[in-house]
Amino acid sequence: MSKTEGVDPTIAPGEVAARRDDDDLFVLDVRNEDDYDEWHVEGSYNLPIYDQLLEGDVSELEASLEEFPDDEEIAIVCVAGVTSATAAAVLRDHGYDARSMADGMNGWGRVHVTDDVDSVAGVTQIVRPGTGCISYLVADSDEAVVVDPSMYVEQYRRVADQQGVELVGVVDTHAHADHVSGGRPLADELDIPYYLHDADGGELEGYTSIEDGDTIAVGDRDLEVLHTPGHTPGSVSLRVGDGLLSGDTLFIRSVGRPDLEGTDEADVREGARELFESLDRLADLPDELVVLPGHFSDESIRPLATTLGDLEATNDLFGMDDRDAFVQTIVDGLSDEPANYNRIKAINWGEEPLTDDAAELELGPNNCAAN
């Protein structure tokens, strides 16, 4: 009999996220190697036996028992939590404290984790560790605005309820290509304004247009709109107090890619030139301004924040002063586009309806950085 008999056979993806620094949790991914290489829980261990498990063959798993710690909890990951459940049962029969991560990587993509940004008053960072996407709640007095929300709008209502604030607006810093925006659904549900730059409005109706120099009020403070095109024609950054919500214009390690509006090289180069000018404008802001980006590549920094001055010294693309060299570096360094980005863009632009299969479109690695 297993010494773990009677334990809950599953572990929630949110618990795995909350314990991602826990040395007593070993995350074992049983998906095939290609799937693991494309997208996985950071720090997990891959044993590519997915196909064998589907056929009911657990021999390779049993032959690999010595690879797993017997003094730690084990969370087993697959695509949707089915084959991992089989593997967890086998490990429990061998005395391991093993559980299957519920809903697998599908569930991992839905996890949201919140961090207060102590360096910028009233700002809460909401991170999706499974996708690299970051959104924000900006609060003052008893009001708050959500910036770049995911389609899981209940997450933002929950955070607002916890803080005792009323949501009075939703902002998208640009028309996203990597994830389905919850901006319009959340705004419609609460009957509050949805803010977006006209250049990224597509065929949308009913949004509140913002442009350079506008302000969005929340409590007794304002979010100042800076038009920073390049990643998209309508990309904006938002200055709030000592912080800069930089959207997909400026990241900690990189900058936004300019090729998701048109893949023709001439269009990409024009987007890169616009991006260079936008970054040059941001570089003129005070060095002590805290940058809060829309994506992460290194989630070990929590909350994900640093100053403009630090970025000028450490982010090679942000620090470039030669526009032609910048454009060429962007063109040469572009990675694969985000999965299903054309359909995601079409939904966010109002060209396609938001349907039940939208969640599946955005699963996978985030590829919104230039390199």
C-alpha cells in the first residue's frame, strides 16, 4: 500500500505557481521533448514519456524512479492533467509524494499571481507565469483602473474586491497579438470606459479613444498617456506617479517587436524606426522613473520593475543611439511569432467574435519581444 494513500491526487496550478521558489516541490513534466522545449514550467524536469503513458505503458517511468527525489513533493505536469494523473498514481504506489497538476499546462496558462509594487504607490502587478503576460491595477482612494487585462476578467474583480476599490476604467496599451484582451468584456460588464488608441482600434466600436497627452483619472491621480508607436501603431505607455507602464514598448531585457502588424520587411523596418523614436522619447524621462512592462522573460525579479536609468545601462536595445544599427539589429533578431497571433489580433480588433475556444489560442510561449 502506498504511504500516500488518501492524499488529494491533484495539485492546483495556482499552488505550483505560489511555490515556484519552494525547494521542497519538484515539478516533473512528462510531455514530449519538443512540447517541453517550446513551453514549460520554469525549473521543471522533463521525462518525455507522454506517448508511452497514453498507451498505458509505465515501464520507462518505473525505470526512471531514481531520477526523482524521495524527500520532496512531486507535481507532475502534462497537457491537460490526464497522463500526469497516471504517472502520479504510479509514483504514489512506489511511495513517492506525487500529485498531478490539475488541467496540466492548460491550467498553468490561466494562473494569475499578484504582487504589490512598493516603489510606485497604488500599483498592483498581476502576472501570468505560464504566458509571460503582465497586467496592472492602478488604484487611488476608492477607485482603480485595470491596464492590459487578460480574458480572465474575474481575476481583476477579485483583486479590486480585496482592495476595496471600484473599477472605473480599463486600458489596453495596444491591440495585443499574444493574448486575448479582457478589456472590452470587463468594461462592458461593469459599464465603464474602455480606453484604446485609435490607431489600434481596428473595427471596434464603443471604446474611448486616447491620444498623446491625454490623462485618465483614477481617484485623485492621473495616468498620463504617451503615444509610443513601434510595436503597434497605437501603442501607448502610461506614466503614473513615479512609474511608467511601458506596455510592449520597453521590457526589462528587450523591446517590443515591430513585425506583428505587417511582416513585409519594409513595414518591419518602418515599425522599428518608429520604435527607436519612441524609446528615444522614453529615455528623456527621469532616470529614477520605475518601468513596469507588459511582459517578462525573467520572472525571478518580483515584482518585475526597474528604473529607466538602469535599463539604459543594461538593456542593449534601449541603450542604442544609432537608429540604423537599431533597425538592423531588430530585423536580424526576430524570433517566431506568437502562436495564433493573427486570430488573436482579429478578436482584439473586433473582426472575429470572442468564442469559447479563445483560451486555447493563447496557450504557449510568449514571443512579443524583439529578440
